[in-house]
Amino acid sequence: MSRTKRNYWLTLAIIASFIAVAVFGIVTFRNTFAVREVEQRIAKSHAVREATHQLLSSVKDMQTGQRGYLLTGNPIYLEPYRIGVEQIQAGFARLRDLTADNPIQLKHLDEMQQLVEEKHEYLAHTIQLRSEAPNESIGDQVIEIVKSGEGEGTMEKLRDVAKQILTHEGELLQQREAASEHDAEVSRTAIMAGHAIALGLIVIAGFVAHVDRKKRDSAETRLDAKQSELAAVINSANDGIIAFNRDLGIRLTNPAAAAMWGIDSATSVGQSLLNFVPHQRREAFRHRVQDFLESSEASMPFTDGVGLRSNGEEFPCQGEITKTRSGEEDFLTLILADVSQSRDLNAKLRQHTLILDQVRDAVLVCDKDDQILSWNEGAHRLYGLSKSEALGKNAAQLLFPDDRPLWDAGRDATLAAGDYSAEFTQRTADGRQRIVEQRRSLLRNEQGEPTAQLILSIDVSDRKREEAKERRSQRLESIGTLAGGVAHDLNNVLTPILMSGKLLKQGSPNASRLHDTIVTSAQRGAQMIQKLLAFAGGDQSQSEEVDLREILSELEEILSHTLQKTIDLQISIPDKLDLIHADSTELSQVLMNLAINARDAMPGGGRLDIQVENFYVDPSRASHSDNLNAGPHVLLTVADSGEGIPNEVIERIFDPFFTTKAQGKGTGLGLATTLGIVRSFGGDVTVYSEPLAGTIFSVYLPSSKLTQPKVPAARVENHQPPRGNGELILIVDDESLIVETSCETLQSNRYRTVAARSGAEAVAVFQSRGDEIDCVLLDMMMPGMDGLDTKDALRELNPNVRVIASSGLRRPGSSGGRLVDVDGFLPKPYTDEQLLNMLRNVLDA
């Protein structure tokens, strides 16, 4: 009613004021029009000043966002920057509109806009540099740009131009205000008191009406928004929401509650809440609600409720009743949840738990955060932890306390690929070491989103022990075969040497032929030792970057003339192939060994396929090999369509001196040497064969992207070996014959020599004659102070001493990196030409 009266008197005031103004309108029209025009210009001046300040503020916002991002690297700090960029464009548009009739201000605006664009370009450049930084620290380039003061200089120019705009607009404002004051004074003189009162009433009435309308519209908008928001929340809730009066009459039902009862939300309004409670429970429910209303409690939870659907079906429920007040009305709100499905699910889970407890292996379920959700009796038996000790705990901390990265790698692989398997050693609660084969699978919900990990852990300790026992047995058998083969071949080598030596001592007239026989037998023995070392992986030959495509091209030409015409040779060479670090000669030997084996497996002809390709060895494949590392490799495949390899002998084909060929047809070292060579390069060989269906050999060679080049061995020169110039050479070896022959060889080629038969003796000699010694020939395998320790001791006496390492077993780089500083390596057995060439190369280097 008060609002009605207010509107009534407001209307009368407006009418009276309008009549008064009309009387004086003709007299004051011209003067009033002039006053209003001046006022508009004043307002425009204020707007120009305000817009200028706002434009400067937007530039500062851009700078603030840029500094926050430069300091933190967090993109959220760029929000002020983006807002400032958007506001600047609008600010310039508004200023140009306000100053369209002022050439001076437009000129200032042009200058100001150019400076803002420079400032924007500077800020955007620093932000781009900061986003490209490889880590969270501020890049040096960004710091240098900030230190240059380029941005601050532009900002100072901006302030100066803005000051000019404000100063000019201030002068205009003073002029306009003075003119306005003058016109107003004339108006005040011309207009009578009644006109002023009427005009005041109109202004007041208009203002009151405007404010009242704005408040009413704003209140209605907020009310509508709140009602829509509240309705959306209630209607989207998964739990049932029911509002009811003290007499249990329903005021509101959301869709979730209506779905539980099997009715429509609208039809439930006005009904009694008791209609949805089983008949035998209604009185108890009524008394319970009444007691709650009379109590001082604000809410009443319940977990044992029973609801009644429209079809007469009862269902378990739980929820909470709260007292609610809206305005001057009191009512109650019931939040209800149907727990029938969860109870059924719990029953099924209990059933599944009983089933899992019968599984011998450990079965557990972890969520994505590694929290243990399920733990069966098998896990209890394996890890020694009960369900109460495991459930709810972090699996990584509980099962992998000392090797957290191993657990994290498995979890990440499971989340990425959906499954994961690995084998590792774990320590149980009682301190036992167990070998566990673990398999993980990713569990997903109905929407396909990952929710948990199912982990099956199998104790394979006993199986591994049996496998190790079997491998040891096979190894002993292989060693026996190896020893027999070595003894047989060495006897064949030593026999002509012994016989020829005695004949030479007896003065045989065929001395030259006997000499050749001794040299040939010794070289044959050296070649056999090299093959054995390659088999053992201890002999590392000269390594260089090799393009396998070139070797295959040469091999194709050789095999095309070597293989019988009944064998269809197919060699696949790709256009692009990674380089590998290997010895090209030994790699050719590997290919020839595999090709010859394939040829012998196809006496009646067949097909021989040789393919090569880039291949990535994943961690899973690498874990099944003792010699492979994960990473880029080159895969060489040699496949034949021959007779295949019987299952009973396939495990022994790489054993030395083991052969299935007839006597005299094979030595049994071909595949053993192949395996040793490939493994010396850091690769591995696998074989797959089916009887009467053929055999496939797969050779994995690490790409040069994965390996590092090895220390090169001595190169054998074909020309006459160079002689010395009186240099003093220290020869260190525990073998007297090697020392004597080496000294005699060097002395006959114009070198001076001094000998030491142990590491300690070599250090003593070097301490006394170190200034004279030009080079040291050092045996790596000596009793007591070995070659490595001797080399280190000599380096301490003279860091620049030249050292040539020599050994019949090891090569540089195979002893923990301690041989990387030798000047050369001379593998035993070596000839006088090899010794002289190596010595000359080292001395001249």
C-alpha cells in the first residue's frame, strides 16, 4: 500500500512540475539548451579522462600478468594480461569516439596507440620466451630483455602521452565548466523559484522512479536465478529429496525420489509421506518424526529405513531428516538413498572374496592411487600380512618400501597399456626373499574409465631354483663338451709344433718347411682361441660404425655364387637403416655362419630369406634376455625352409663343439662363435624352429643411437714393419718366454729394452729410470699387482707415460672403464709385425 501511495504522489508531483516548467519553457528554452550542451561537453571531458585512466590501468594489468607469468611460469597468471589486451582495444575505440571532433587529442591518441602496440609486442615476446623455457626457471634471454629496461621506457612514454591528454582535457574542462557556470547563473536569474522547485521535483521523481525500477528488476532477476539454481540442484541430485510439512503432507519431490517410489513428481505433492512407508511401520515413523520435531536437534539421520514403491515393493533406504525454515514457514526436508543395490553388491563382493581366498596365488586390487581395496588369503600366505594389516594401505609403501620406482613403472605401464607383467625379487614380512611373477590388468567402470588395478602375484621361487639347477646341469654338460673339444683341437695344434721343434733341434735339413709348420699351427691355435673368446664374450674386436646394408650387398653377391641353384635366395634391404657399432669382418662371419647353416639344412633345395629392419626392443622383451637393453636396435632375420631343428637339441645348438652334422662336416663352433660375436656387440640371438617347417634365426644388434664406440684394437699393417731409433721400452709380463722373445724382437729392430716380470718390479724400474723410458708394453693378466693396478701406479708417477696394454683375454672397455686411457691395445698372440707397428704408431702419435 505504501508503494501505491508513493507512486500516486509521485505522479501528481510530475504533473505539477510539468505545468510549471511549461510556463517558463518558452522564456528559458534557448538558455537551457545552451546549458545542456555545455554539460554534455563537460561530461565528455570527464569521460575522456576516465577512459584515459582506464586505458593506462589496462596496460598495467597486461604488465602485471606478464610479470606474474615470468616469475612463476603458471599460465593462470596470464589472465590479467589477456583481459588487459581485450580492454585496450575497447578503450581506444571509446576515446576516439569521444575525441572525434578534437584533432589535438586524436594526434595524442595515435601516438599513445603506437606506444601501446610496442608495449604489447614487448610483453608478448617475453611471455613467448618464458613459455619456451625447458624448465620452471626464467631463461637468461628473458632476464636480459627485462634488464634492458625496454618495457619501462615505453611505459614512461605512455604515461607522458596520457598526461598530455589529461592536461589538454583538463584545460577544456575548466573552460566548459566556466561556460556552464555562466549559463547556469543566467538560468537561475531567469527562472523563478517555482520553476526551480518544479524542475527539482521532476529530477527527484525521475531518479526515484529509475532507482526503484532498477532495484525491482534486480531483485526479480536474482530471485529467478536462485529459484532456477535451487531447482537444478534438487532435480539433478542422485539422492531423493522430499520437503514435507509437520503433518507429513508432501510439498516437493525431486525426480530421484519419484523414481524410487515409481510415481511422477507432480502427483506426489499433497499426498502424505506415510503413503510411501510400509503399513506396519507407519505409526513408528510418525512417532519418530514427532519426537524429532519436539527435540532441539536440527537433523535426524537413519540407516535402517524401509520405503514402499507404488507397486507395493519394499526397499531398504537410509538418509537424514532436517528442520527447514523459509520465511515465516517451518517444514522438514528428507534426503533419501536407495541402498538395495549396494547391499546386493556387498553380498556379491563377499561371495567373490570367498572365491578369491581359495586361489593359491596372491590376488589384490588397488585403486589408481595405489590404495589396497582387496587382499586374498594367497596374498596373506605370500607376504605374511593379514587383510586388516593390508586393506587401505598404500601398496607401494607396503610391498616395495625399498624399490618404489619398480612399483611406479608397473602402475604407469598398466594405466597406459591396460596390462603389465614383470618378474622381480621381493622381501616378505618375515624377511624372506621371494621371486615373484606379477601380472597386472586395468579395471574399468561402465563408462570405460580406469578405476583400479587387478594384481596377480605368483611365487615362482621354487620353480626358478629348479630352472637354475637344470641350467647348471646343462652348463656342466656344455663345459665338458667344450673341454673335450678344446683338448682335441689343442692336441692337434701342439703335435706338429712339438715334432717340428725337435726336428729343428736335431738339425733337420727341412728347417724352412718345419718353421712354416710351427707358424701355421700357432696361427691355427690363435684362431681357435679367438673363436672361443668370441663364444665367451670376452674378446671384443675392433668396433666401428657399420652400415649392415653394405655388408648384406656384398654377402648377396658371394652367396649367389656359393649356394646351389636349388636354393631361392631372397635378401630384403631397406632404404634407411640405423648404423651399428660392430666389427664388419666378424659381422660378415655371423652372416656367413647362419647362411651356411641354412644351406646345410636344405640339401634338396628351398628358400633362404634374409631381412634387416630397424626394431625397437621394449622393456618387456629386454627383460627376457640377459644381454639386451631396451631401445633402438637393428633386427637381422635369417629364415630357411629346411628340415628344422628337433626340439630335443634346440637348447644345445649354441654350445661349443656341439653339432648334429656328420663327422668331418662341422666343428660345432659356428653357432657358438656367432652367439659370442653378437653378444660382444651388446646384442643377442634367438631361434625359432619347427620340424620339417624351417628355422628362423633373429639377430638383435643395438643401434649406434644406443651404443658408444669401443677403443680400437691394433691394426695390422701389410708393409715392412718400421724399426726403432734407440727408444727404451719397458716390457712387463709374468711369462718369461714372452719377455725374452719380445726383448729379442725389439732389440733386433734397433730398440733398447728393460724387462719386469711383475707389476711391483715394473713400478720400481720406472721409479729409477722413468725419465728414459719412452713406452711401456704391459700385460693385463698378472698375479698379485695386475696390469690395471700397475697402469694406475705408472700414471701416478708420470701421467703422460705411453702404455700399450696386452692380454690374451680382455680388451679395453671391459674392465669398468679403467682402460680408456691406454694408448693402444695388443691382443695375444701377436706377431713381431703387429708389435712393431703398434709400438711405432704409439711413439709417433
